[in-house]
Amino acid sequence: MTVELAGAHWVLPLVFAMQAASAMLVAVRLLRGPSGPDRVVAIDALTLLGVAVVALLALSTVQAVLLDAAVVLALVSFLTTTAFMLMFRARGEAAGGRGSKAPGEDA
């Protein structure tokens, strides 16, 4: 079964170019990020852009097996983001509990 995408000859290259521009902007945030959590969010954004690129490659090459790779990459991205969150949480608690309270809570 083949599916023809309307406007695929100009839409897919445009989307690839927009994702490349987004990846460059996120890479700047990754390199300049003022804190560790900012860098973790940038890494997460880059992996999600990677998932989108793999999914677009699946569309443009008509290979459904690439969608499996995109799903696996998304799951690994979720796990690494969760691990980084736990790492920063442990650092905050070790530094005297900074950041362990919800906003608006009194000391």
C-alpha cells in the first residue's frame, strides 16, 4: 500500500530545513545554557527533533521500519530526561534542600 502525500515534493524539504534551523537554535541553548536543567531541556529538544527527522525520513522513503526506530528513540529520550531530573533533584537535596519546596511554600 502506497500513500501519496499532497505537496510532498515541496513540503518535506521545507520541513527538513525548518527542523535544521530549530536544531541550530537548540544547539546554541545547549552550549550557552546558564544552568544544567536548561541544557537537559535542550538535549531533550534535540532528541525530539531527531525523532521527528526519523519519522519524516519514514514518510519520504516509504519505509515503515523507521517508525519503530523513532519510537525507540522517543522512549530512550524519556528515560534519559527522567534520569537527569532525578540527578538534579539529588544535587538540590544534597545542597541543603534548595529547590525542594514547591513555589509559594513557606520555610
